[in-house]
Amino acid sequence: MKGAIRKPRTPGGAWSYRIDLGFDDSGKRRQRQVGNFATKRAAQAALNEALAGLQQGTYIAPSKQTVRDFLEVWIDTVKPELALTAWTNYGEVVERYVLPYLGATRLAGLSAMDIKRWHGVLLDHGRRDGKPLAANSVKLAHRVLHRALADGVRWNVMPTNPASSVRVLKGEHIEMTVWTSEEARRFIDSLDDDRLRGLWTLALHTGMRRGELAGLRWSDVDLGRATLTVAQQRTTAGKETVTTTPKARSQRQLLLADATGGVLRDHRERQEVERAAAGVAWTGSGYVFVDEAGVPLLPQRLTKMFASAIGRADVPKIRLHDVRHTMATSALEAGVHPKVVQEQLGHATISVTMDTYSHVPQAVRRESAGRIAGLFE
């Protein structure tokens, strides 16, 4: 087994190596040349790895397959492994941030240097409008590419994952925006004439996600026993709205406070009045939150309607998802056990809850320290 390093043909060009793969069945000598290395040292390291692979029987001969060729197959292959929304997001990341910059690169020649340069391009002008892409978005794009290349290694399409040796910039810490308990009460008090008062109150009392609220059916609500089952969600995947079953941990039964149950009863009575007014035009979908004709509200419409509801109240502007954060933060500050908050939110583990709301336990512990010290005064 032999190999040799080849100098760049032009000043500043890429280094390459040639490796002898022996003879084929017809007795013809087989050689392979691999290039696109920034330095002689990188080319030598790759040659050494290739020679070791030949010795151990693990060598994968480079092909002409491009990054685009591979990723287009990969995104279809991983669809059964991901939730539909996650798979859609992966596809959008690949199309928007990976293929325009790395798609034409041969998969076998993709190097850590290529990926590092790609990071730089995204950070410089990676947005659609030509402006810099946020570090958090670059981090997401890298994570998707890293997973794809890791699958390529597992499938024996490539020997190593070049993304593994590239450092990813730390994303900016985004300060969580929540309402205080007083601001949340002020918002609820402003909803007397809002036909979706039940929706906004339920979101605040339970911390349910937007998709879970949009997917809630009356069959999931037992007002007599004051329980609510999160059994499905309606989410946006690309341009379509799909109904799916949440992850196992997100499927949960919530106990409703008297106030929450009362608001839902009022909401059901209002809906019955609207049903009678609509007559034969009513759409009997069975969903809790619908428009005046009984048609289920789209998740993205809930976002717009929430923004309008905030505009009519004297409270800071937050996202609909921040209502979930408000519920969790207020509960922890009030001394509710983190395990209860975890189950209420449908987090997979308590560590997810504690990591997300780590600032709250610190404040609670500080107050507890004062209480403990006061015991000895």
C-alpha cells in the first residue's frame, strides 16, 4: 500500500494525496486522488488515515457524490425518526443555510476548514436579506449538518465527520421575557369582551403550548372531574397545518383549578350561542377553540389574535409562548415544587425545567436563605 502527497498546482492552491488501492479483478491498477486540503500537514494526516483504513479494512473510497446529493437522500431517510415539525425545520435549514454554500462540494472532500469558512459566511451575510445571521441560527445549522454527517459515517458513506472538529460559536443568551403576576392579572381583567378569554386564561393557568391549545377538543376536557388531557397538537409544518400526537412525556392529564373550569364553562356556553346563531353553517369540528362558524383556529392565527389582545391591555408585549414561561416562572417563585411544574409543562425530565428556569430557583433559594437565618434570630 502506497501513497504520496502532491503539491498545489498553483500558488495558494489546495494540497492533495494519491493512494494506491491495488489491482481490480481485471488486473488493472487502481489509484485514487483526493484533494482540497489547505495545508500539506492536513493532506498527510488524511493520507495516513486512508492508509490505516486500508490496512484495517475500513477504508471508504471517495466518490463523486456531492453534499447536496447526500443531504437530499438523508433528509428523506430521517423523516420517520423525527416529529413532523422538527423534520420540516431540518429541511428548511438545509435548503436555506447549507445547500447554497456547501451543496456543490464533493462529500468526500468536505473538510473542517470548509465548514469553518461556511460559519464565517453565515455570520457575515447568511440571512435572506444579506445581513448577518444570528449566532444561535448558525449553531442550529451546524447541529443539523453535524447530525447528517454523523449518519453518513454510520452508513459507511464517509470515514469521519469533519463537523466534529469545528468549534461552534456560543449563541447569545436570550433573556426570557415574562409577565409579573400583577401584569398577568391585569391582562386577564382586560378580557371581559374577548371571545377567547377562555383560551388566554387556560394558557396562563396551565402553561400549555400553542399547538396543544389549538389541538384541544371538548372530548379531552372533563369539566365534571375538572381534568384536561393533552392528547394531540395542531402545528404548522411548512405551509400546512397538521395534527399529530405529542411526544410521550407531553401527553399528560392536567388538573383544573375551579377558576379555570369556570372560564371553560363560560367559553362553552358562548360557543353554544354561536352554534345556534350559525345554524346549518356551523362546522361541528369538536375543537374547543374555533371561530364564529366552528372552524378550528390555526396556530399562527392564535399568535396574531394574542398580539391583538395584548394591544388592548396595559401590559408589556410578549409572545404567546412567553405566557407558558410566565406560568412556570410564577409557579416556581410561589414555591411550587419543580417536579410539579415539570409535569404541568410536559417536560421530558426535571433537568429541562431546572435548566430553562434556573434563574428562578436561585431567587427562591436566596429568599429561603433569609427565612432559615431568621429562624435563629
